[in-house]
Amino acid sequence: MPSNENPKVKKKETTRTFQSVKGMHDVLPSDEPYWERIEGAVRTIAKAHGFARIEPPVLEFAELYNKTSGEESDVVQKEMYTLKTKGGDFLALRPEYTPGIARAYMQNGLSRAAQPQKLVAVGPIFRHERPQLGRARQFTQIDLEVLGGVSDPMYDAEVIAMFHGILTDIKIKNPTVKLNSIGDRVCRPVYKKQLTAYYKAHESQLCEDCKRRLDANPLRLLDCKEPGCEELKENAPSFLDKLCVACSNHFKEVLEYLDEIKIPYSLDPHLVRGLDYYSRTVFEIYAEGAEEEIGALAAGGRYDYLMETIGGHVTPAVGGASGVERLIAVMRAKEVPVGVAGGKAAANAKKVFLVHAGELAKKKAFSLLHSLREKGIAVSEALSKESLKAQLKVADKEGIGFALILGQKEIYENTVIIRDLSNGVQEAVSLDKLPEELKRRLSAK
């Protein structure tokens, strides 16, 4: 049958209207004040605590996450964006920061630099999960990591305090901290055996994912949000009852450091994180009244065994992360005023160094560090080193101008010694007058 169409008339092409990919959003000009506020708080607090920027690439070998995050984790099983290159490499878009930072620490010889390495990163993360309020498939994460040195509970508390400080600085009121310890290689196997026995007795009530996890990694059952599994969790064995002496003492000290700086917290004996590399301390921080709707605003914990899984040595490490979009969602919901970026000035970085003498002085020094940083005075430290000489050696290496020395005598007298490291002259100053005295001396330098 002959066609009625005129061959000289061109068929009109359909124009496609493009939309953003599902779960990936544009950052619009109206969002900018929130980003400035959050980024300003992160920069200021990171600088005050002596954290330096690191930025691993967005693409890593997928095996890096399989080995560290855990092949049974949701991140690896369901959420990673993976691709195969023309050369045959199997890569993944970054689903979290920690494994990449650990790999960079090892590959670039950061273990040979001063320990611990305190690192901060802010950048895009990709997870193929169900989009919802404050959770997208591409989102921006704030990441804080302390790697190397010794497994000091003080650094667990410092990371928690920094995230608490960021939330407070951007005017998210009364953030609540939940804490647990999930033990180490000594005590965790005993707990896992008891946990497995408990869930085996209720296997028919578990969701399909948890039935699969039961033999592979029973700890993951405590992280399930399905209603039936949530109910079972309430009567599951408590980890805090099964900790060995070393883990119990470590966790006790973390809580003591938080008490020193008056950060409120609650213990959650069933709190675990969804990634395999965690050991000992785990934490989550929530906004008041937004726990169910938004979820955790910051979370993390200790991961002393992660470096070993990628070919390194056992390396003490602790860290945490927070999603910028979640923070913005809470700020909008609570109508937090934005404008000038948050954060107190920290222009005096690397000019003051705090030294302690003795275990009691160490906890008081941690509290003093927090207080001075809150007042905009950046103070560095080497509190994980016990001897006065070793700490002052670090201060000298960093080119510090003033050392603050806190010992048992100073604690009883409510004073601290200020030593001018350029000439060795020192004097005792009341703790009440210390911030003003430091600012005066720093401005005169």
C-alpha cells in the first residue's frame, strides 16, 4: 500500500524533558545559607581540635568496601554503585569515607608522621537506597577520623564532642547522644554466641534479611528497623553485661571524659553500627524530637582492626560521620535562623599547647581543652603521651609559642602554668583568668 506521507516533510522529533536522577538533588541558591553555616562550623571546630583536611577519591576498588564494611552489610549487598572499567577493574562510587581514608593513611605513609593523625573530610557519598527526608542517593558527608597512636578513650570522647559541638553551633538544640560498647576480639565471640542462640529460638519471627544475617553476622540483627525485629531486640542479651575487663575499662573512661565536659548521654545496650569494622565504642546523635523522622544526625565509633583487613597492622582508630542534607532538613523543620556562618573564631591555631602530668590531670586537661576551644582558643595536645618531656617535645616540634602545664598541684589550686617556650619563663595563672590572659599574650606575639 502506498504511503500518504510526503517524503519532503520532516517528521517532528519528540523533545525529551530531562529530570535529575531519582534520589539525587540539586543544591539551589536558597540552600546556600545553610551550607555556609554548616561548613563554617565544621571548619572552625576541626581547626580548633587540630584536624587537617584529607580527600580520598570518589572511586575506589569495590573490594576495599567488601573487605572492610562487610560483604553481608547493606552497604555492600544493596547500596553500592559499582562499575567495571574498560581495563577490567571493578570499582565503586564511595559509599562511605572511612575505608578510603584508612587506605590513604596506609598508602601514603601517614603512620610515619606524628601520631595520631586527626583528619576531616567533607564531600559526596553515593548509596542506592530508598530516598526519604534527609536521605538521598547522593549526599554530602562530614567525616572526622583519628588514626594511629594508642587506643585512648579520650579520642572516642573527642570525636563525639566535636559532632555535638557542630550540632550545637548550628543551633540544633539539645542533641542526644546514645552510646554502647560492642567489645573486641576477646569478648565479642561470647556475646555473638548468646545472641545467635536467642535469635535462633525466634527465627520464625525474623524478616527475610535477618534470617540470612543470623549465621553470617548476628550483630546486624540489632540494627534492623523492621517492626517485628525491633520488638525482638528489646529482650535480646545486653552487650554491656558481656564486656571483658579491658573493654569495660575503656568504655568507663569514655563516659568519664564526656562527664568532664558535661555532654549528656544515654546508654543503649543494643546499639550497633551497620558496618563490620567497628569495635568497642559506638555512638549515635539525634536531634530532639526528630529521632523517628530523620534518624541519627551523626554516628560512628572505634575501629581498631580495620587497617589489618586491608593489609596493614592493627592501628587504633576512631571516627564518625554526619550527613549535611540531614542537618539542613532539621534546621528547616526547626526554623533555625541562618545568615552568618556559625563557629567561634579559631585564629590562634598551633600557638598554644596543653600538657598534663598524671592521670587525674589528663581528664581535667581534656575538660580544659574543651572549655578553651569553646571560647575560640585553638589548643593542640599530645595527651595520649604520658611523660611531660614527650609532650613538650611535640610542642617544640610544632613550633608552639605557649605551653599550658596542668598537674595535680595545679588542680588543687585551680591554676595552670603558662610557659613561654621562646624563653622558658613561666608563671601560674588562675583558671578563671586563663582565657583572657592567653588572648592577651597571643595578641602581643
